[in-house]
Amino acid sequence: MAELKYKRILLKISGEGFCDRSGFGLDGEALEGLAGQINELSQMGVQSAIVVGAGNFVRGVTLSSQTSVHRVTGDQMGMLATVINAIALQDVLESLGMPTRVLSALPITAICEPFIRRRAIKHLESGRIVVLAGGTGNPFFTTDTCAALRASELAADVLIKATKVDGVYSADPVKDPKARFFDRLRYSEVLEKQLRVMDHTAVSLCRENHIDIVVCNLLQSGTIAQVVRGEKVGTVISDS
């Protein structure tokens, strides 16, 4: 078994990781790709908790800005949509032989278990993949903040934010060819430079609980496994 830098991880996957280039709905190829990378982690002995977003279905803040739907209602719709992504991912993971449990901050007991910290840790210690849905259960909090909160509650060694870019840049590399890539950053630099990595609440939570943040490219196969082995990939945010 390969030597691991991180034994227990919190993997944050945004809604765009579940769909094709259209940006909406669920895509079989995307789901299979996610499951393949998570299966690789499982084979390495990594304990994986996964927070899923739902931007592939609805973003509460966007919906409320474009319609008369209240922001609270929009966020609740987004939290419900994360359950759709979570149970889809669960089925694909289990088709590959990985025992998986979906735990939701919103009580939907006919579909998934409620999020209980001790139960989630027991699942991880028993070798199960834990998929965390429903955000924090409260409006106005992003799934980034949920990921940082759950990483802190579950004593994760690292929060891996899997995106569609290689890491953190000084600006949008698609729009600005001169954008600078950062391979390492301190938490304070992210906050002071107003870098669009995660919201400030999430970064501050990770700093307070000494949890590394790694931003990497979800679309490159094997990237997440490289992160847990401690290889140089993506952007590492840490004070160590």
C-alpha cells in the first residue's frame, strides 16, 4: 500500500462535477469518472467523506436574484438537490463494490440517514464511503462552508476542493492569460488577497482547526490520489 500523507479526507465536489458541459443535470460519464477516482482512494485505504454541491440543478442565490423565489426557499431547494446528486453517486459507487452511506443535514429518512457526527465517523472507520448531503441544513451557507464544517467535525486531515481548474490563480486564467498560478498559499494570503478559492468562513474554519486545503483539477484522472500521497499537484493552502 502506498504511503499516505492524508488518511482521512473531506472531498468537496461541486454540482458541475456531476454534469456534462451543458452545466445541467446528471451525466453518466461524469458520475463514472467520480466513482473511479473515489474507488482508487478506497483501494489505497483512505477514509473518504464527500460533500456534494448542487449547482447542476439550482443555485439559491441565483434563483432568488432572477425570480420572486425567496433566498431562503432557493437555498432550501439547493439543499434538496444535493440529495439527488448524493444518492446518484451512492449507487454508482456501490456498483463498483464500495459500501456507501448518504447522510443528510436535512432529515429525509426514507432516502438517507440523518447526519450524526459519531455515526459518520463510525462509517468511515468501518471502511464505508460517506456522502454528505443537505449542506449545513441552513440557508445562506455555501457548500464550501459545509465542507469546512464537516472536515472539522470529522477530524479530516485535509479538505480537497476538486474543481475544473488546476488550482488557485491570481485571476481567472481563461479570461486573463497573465494570471499567476499559486502552488502554495497561507490561509492569511487567501483572505488578504481576496482570492476566489472558497468563501472566507470556510477558509477561517480550516485555519482554526489546522486542516490543509488542496485545490486540484477533478477532470485529470488520478489527481486526488496524488494529493493524498502528498505529491506536488494543485494548490496547497496551509500554514505548515
